[in-house]
Amino acid sequence: MAVANLYYAQPVLHNIAQSFSISSGTAGLVVTFSQIGYALGLASLVPLGDIVRRRKLVPAALTLTVVGLVVCAVAPNVTVLMIASLVVGTGTVAAQLLIPMAASMTAENSRGRIVGVMMTGLLLGILLARTVSGLIAEASNWRVVYLIAAAITMSLALILARNIPHEHERPRIRYAKLLSSAVAFLRTEPLLQRRALFGALGFATFSIFWTTMAFLLSGSPYHYNDLTIGLFGLIGACGALCANFAGRWTDRGWSAWTTILFAILVGGSFLFLWMGRHSLAMLIAGVVILDVGAQGLQVTNQSLIYRLAPQARSRINSAYMVCYFIGGGVGSAVGSLTYATHRWAGVCILGAAIGLVATVAGVLDARFPSKPTPHDAVLEDL
């Protein structure tokens, strides 16, 4: 429910473009701004999970999201919509405050499985948001989508304020030191660096497709309406189901091979997606393969990084997810611009090329595995 707020706009981008008389490339920046906001929230809010009780922090972040959603619903022009989307993205990081909390409550030998369960919910929210958005927009318009999202998110904030478990007293760390230590982990920890790279590449390809999908499906030869476009989120949800398997494979020590497998699926999916410009069956196959690869790669990454520095999981998650969503933001922007200039063939070539880079990086990582470095020095600086 929390992360869905980032993705309600994607199936209705063509309607937003028509509403404000703007190009598809400009409309795609609405998604880009929400992802940039998410990256800002990951950098500035998520590290607070190590020092502030999440029972207070999570509802506060969700309330910020509600404010942004309401402004999106009444935005008089695309500039206001983009700025409000930035605010929405910043508050939506509430989801990333809960995953490290679950990891901290879990035994080492089952952490991958639990992270997989959490990520399944997260990924279903990402994908099913498109279905919900398409359904609402077809019955009314894109502004109502934001109003209903605001009501759902406010309800979620009230529920979590009462039901998030109480936590022990948190350490007292100055905010500047908190942020600097997150940067220090990214600078000194090879495993985190590599997993951040895999995450950025995987989410870039995911965003390239899902940002441009509405333009393909609303045009020739499909001419689908908002509801039908949104239903593609149900197809993509099949990929989310692999999250549990990826977590279990990581628990068994198979992460190097699964990384290569998921990277190959990410890149190879764009062959099916390219054929899908005239074939619905190929398009559906490509959607499922892409989502299995991208989400499996993400679960593998997070299962591994949560084994580092248990007392600093929120900061480690912050550093990783900033890189992850920078990749997504760049993917959304470049994907929209590529579609505007080179149409669907350009989008597929771009996605396949990034998938190939991820595959090569996975092979190199398996051949020259990284070894976690001692993190005591980073924590002692605090």
C-alpha cells in the first residue's frame, strides 16, 4: 500500500499528457520526479530508522505522502504535479523503514526467506498499483486516482501508528554523523557497492519498460484503454511471486549463480518485448520474464546486504536503495526520451543493453567474489 504511491501515474501518463497538452517525454518526468523524491527520502529519512522509533517515523513519512498526493490531485499544471510527485516519493520510503526492522527480528538462517516475504508484498504493491490506477481512471479520471490514494495512505498511517511493535531505546547519534556513516558504508564495503550496482541496473531496466508501456499499449496496434493497460500489472505480479524463491536460494549460498540467472532474464526479456510490439503473447511473456529477473535480483541483493552490520541496517538499506532508485529514475527519464525519439525498438535496445551489462557484471562478481570488510571502524567513528 505504501510503495504503490510511486506507480499510480504510470498507466495514465498518456492521459496526463493529453490533460496538460505535453509530450510523452515530459509526462514521463512525473514518474521520474517521484523516484527522485524516493531517492531523497532514502538518503535523508531511512537512516533515521537506526535512531528513531519506527512507530513514530513511519506514520510521519506516510502523512507527508498524503500531502503530496492531495496536491497532485488538484495540480493546475505539470510543474506543480512534478513538484508534488517529488514530495510523494520522499514520504513513500516508509516501506523501506519496515524491511530492515523485519530483518532485525529474524534469525540469520531464515533472513533471506523473510526478506523475500516482505519484498513480495512490496513488489505486488509496485505492480498492482497499475491495475488499481487503470481501473479508477477508466471509471473517472487520473485526478481521482490521487485522491483515493491519499485516503488509503492516511488510513495506513493511522493503522501503523497503533500497530507497529514497540522497540528498545535507540542510540543517540547526531544526524550529520548518521548520514555520513551511511556514505562510509557505501564507500568502504565492496559487497554493498556491487549489490548497489546490480540493483541500479535491474531497476533501470524495470523502469524503462513500465514507464513507456502505457504509450505502446495506448497506440497502434493495441489502442487499449486505461483499465486494460492497468491489468498488465496483474501479469507483472507473477514475477513478484519469485521473491520468496530468491530469498531461499540466497539462504542456501547460491547468490552468485542466481545473480547471473536473474540478470540474463532481465536482458533477454527485451527480445520478447520487442516482438510484443505486434504480438500480445510475446508482450505478456516479456513482462513476466522481466519482472522475475528484476525482482529476483532485488531480493538477492537485499538478503545479502542485511548480513552486514546488524546495528546499522537502516543506513545500509538507505545507501543501497539510493543507488537503486537513482537507477530507476534515470531509467524512467531515458526510457521516456528514447520512446519519444526512437519508439519501441529504441526502448527494447536500451533495456537489452543494460541487461547485458548486468550479466557481465554478474559473471565478474562470481569469478572475483567480494569479501565483506570489517565495519567496526565505521561504527567507531560515531
